Amino acid sequence: MILDNIHTTLADYGAMSPKIARAVEWLKSRDLKSIEPGQVITVDGDRIKAQIQSYTTQAPSEGRFEAHRLFIDLQIIVSGQETIHWAPLARLPGVDMPYDYGNDLVFFQEPDWSVPIRMEEGDFAIFFPSDGHKPKCQVDAPATVGKIVIKIAV
């Protein structure tokens, strides 16, 4: 997992992954608040796609840990704030819903511990296939969040 902020990042993501660098550059080159929710935007063929989301956060007890096998998630907060809980995949106790290949998604049972990450406007997290994460959790109370989730092929 990587945490950063789009407004202040100094990282050279190209040294890590050209696809991650391409996704970060795509985000930096746009007015993210002007993109309408509900769209899926092709950034680079089938390798990089941006899902534009808007939703209301919920109590952590209402969410589920998830992970992906085929895609890396780059999740950036466009407006609002949320908490994303993180735990290494190896620490997740068991599968709650079997892997869905079509959606590249598997849900896990709640672990004994996780790391809460407070995300605010401009903050982004990169979750690799070895990272379990539970997004859409409220900070203090339910709130509306604008988010872009960029799916980056492994």
C-alpha cells in the first residue's frame, strides 16, 4: 500500500511502474471535481480505467474487506472525507464471498485488527493485490464523498 497526496506528491512513480505513473499523471492533468460521477473512463485501453464515484460513507461495521487479483486500485478522494481500513491479505481470516473473476473482487471476513486511514481531498491510496481494504467508512458521521478509483492492470 502507498499513501500520497496528488497536490504535493514528489514521488517518481515511473521508477516503480509506468502504469501507476500514467494514472497519477492522468489525475494531475484534470479538474477532478468537474468529472461527473457514474462514468467509467478509459485512460489506457484495458490496462487503466477510471471509475468516477459518489456515495455516502457508512459505519465501519457495515463495510467489508475486499481485495483484487487482476488490478491495482488507486483510490483518490475528490471531495469529502472517509476512512479506509487496511490489513495485509495474509492477516484476513477467511473468505466471506468467493472470488468473482468478472468483477475482480473477493470479500473477506473482518480481521482482528486493521489500520484506519483517514482520507481527505487530494489524498490517494494505492492498494496492490496483497492489500485487503475496506473503503467507504465514515470519519465521524456519514458524509458524501466524491472519489475516483483507477483500476490498473497488474
